[in-house]
Amino acid sequence: MSVVGQPSFAAWSGAQSSGFGGNNLSVVDKVTPDMIHLVDPYWYQFPPMNPLWHALLGISIGVLGVISLIGNGMVMYIFATTKALKTPSNLLVVNLAFSDFSMMFTNSFPMVVNNYYETWIWGPLNCALYGMFGSIFGCVSIWSMAFIALDRYNVIVKGLNAKPFTKKTASLWILLIWTMAIGWSLAPLFGWNRFVPEGNLSSCGTDFVTKELFHKSFILVYASFVYFTPLSLIIYCYFFIVQAVAVHEKSMREQAKKMNVASLRSAESQQTSAECKLAKIALMTIALWFFAWTPYLVINFCGIFESQKISPLSTIWSSLFAKANACYNPIVYGISHPKYRQALEKRFPSLVCGKSVPRDDAVSNTSGVTQVADGDKTSA
């Protein structure tokens, strides 16, 4: 099949009077015959992308894929083999790492090859599977973060009044996350919207440029379920977490002032409890998820509301930026999680920059209460 036999620069190097591709060429020109019926007429108006963009996209997703697979694989290995990290809360962390690992395992290599050939070459079935896997693992990622925030809320805000978070509860939460993600991601395969080539046609996702109201409704409902609802839950949890931490720290300072001491803690480096540090780590990963996926959400909404013209280049870069979120979490945990750093230093000392500082804080996994160094119990 000559159309995908080798990367072609002909479509770009033609007449230059109308952009990169001339008057009669479009980004759709290299699409294989079996994929034409999936390409929305909207993309025919754009000239071919400069081949340098294809090369840059392919290299970027390839590098991100390698980082994500190694990083998240290491997170899963260390959390699964380190006894101190085998807690119910960390089951959610491992679930997050697994979804990020799977995202790049299924989405990275195909996109590298597609950018080499400058179009989708894997056929309609694999296009649907590619979009479905991206949807499932993206949904699992955000909902895992939402439940991590809920767990931090129960530990820090409710404290002793919180119901103990057990491995059984964590397993049920994870089962619920995967059930919801799979259910919503299968909907396009059964006719509610569809998975189609998008942007420069080197990756596949939901059809957000369709004119049919029925298919537009899926984007709206899906965005509400996998973006706005978990984000609202996260904002709610962290609002009260920050409030509880602020109240606790204020009371600690006032008590220290009454006792005429600089601090009630055993060392100035221990300015917050172990649970609060874990909450900060979770908040950081959630913030990164928000900044990674929001541009792709904006592109989708621009498409369904036809508010402005979206180009193949902006679409594919927003998609790539979203997938890059799979690389952030292992880096965040590698830098910020004390016990993870200790385990990483023990197994892979060459990967740790500086020495991890042992902590004296003991966290009760049954009551959800942090034992601060001075022996006091606190819900924050």
C-alpha cells in the first residue's frame, strides 16, 4: 500500500500559495482508504502539517512513553514489594500508577509510528481500541485521584471520627473506578458518539466535531462525569483539608506560645504531620492532572459548540499534553514521598538525588490518626 509505504513530503512541498500544502492539498490526503469514512469533513479544510511537526510529535510521545513506563513501573514495583508501603491508601496510588503505565503502553508506540507515516495506519478497529484505552485509563486516573483526595479528607478532617479505611474498602473503591471507566468508555463502541482520527490524524479519540446533537451530548455528559464531577469532589475535599490544617497549625502555635517554647515538634523540619505531607503530594498530582487535561477539554468544547476554529496542530498537541500526565506522578512521588524515597534509595541508589530523611512520624492505618513526634494525637 503505497500511501503508507514511507513518509512523504510531497503533500507539504507542493505549491506554497495557500499555507504549507498549497491550494488542493489537505491534512486528509495521506489517510488510508479504510479510514476515510471515519474522518470528519471538518478536517478537509486544513493543509498538510509541516513534516517537522510530525517528527517532533513522534519524538515527544516516544520519550514520554519511555519515561512513563519506567517511572510508573518502578512505582508499582516499589509499592508492591515494600512492606511499609503496603497500606490501604497506597492501593489507590498503585492503581493510579497502573493506569498511567497502561495509558502509555497502549497509546505511545502507535502514535510514534503514525507520526512517522504522517497518518493513522492501524485500521478502524485499532483506532477504536486506541481511543477506548485512552478513555479508560484517563478516567481511572482522575477518579483515582478523587478517591485519594477523599481518603485524605477522611484522615485529616474527620480524624478519629473517620471510619477506618481498610484494604477491603480500597479494593471496592478501585473496582468501582474501573467499572465506571469501562462503562463510559464502551459507550462510543455501541453508537453513542464514536472513536475517530483527530488533529493531524495520528491518534484517535472521541468525535468532538460532529454536527449531530446526539453525539455532542455524549461529550457533554462524559465531560461532566470524568472531569467536572471528580474535580468538584477534589476541590471540596481539599478546601476542608486546608482549613483543618490551618486550624490545627494555629492551635499548635498558640499552645507553644503559652508553654514558652519555639515549637511543640521534636524538630523544625517536621512542620506538618505525615498525613498532611501525603495530602500535599496528592494535591500536586491532581494539580498536574488539571493543567494537563484542561486544554484537551477546551478543544473538545470548542469543537462541539463551534465557538472557534480548532486546528490539527492545536488539537494533537493538547492530546499529547494530556497523555504526558502519565509521566508526572512517578516524578512527584520520587521527589516528595518520604517512604518511597527511602525504598527507592535502597533498591536503586543511583536514581536518588541526595539522601532521604528518615521520619519519626508513625501513621496509624487503622484509626487514620497521625502520631506526632511528641506523642500527641491529632486529626491533622
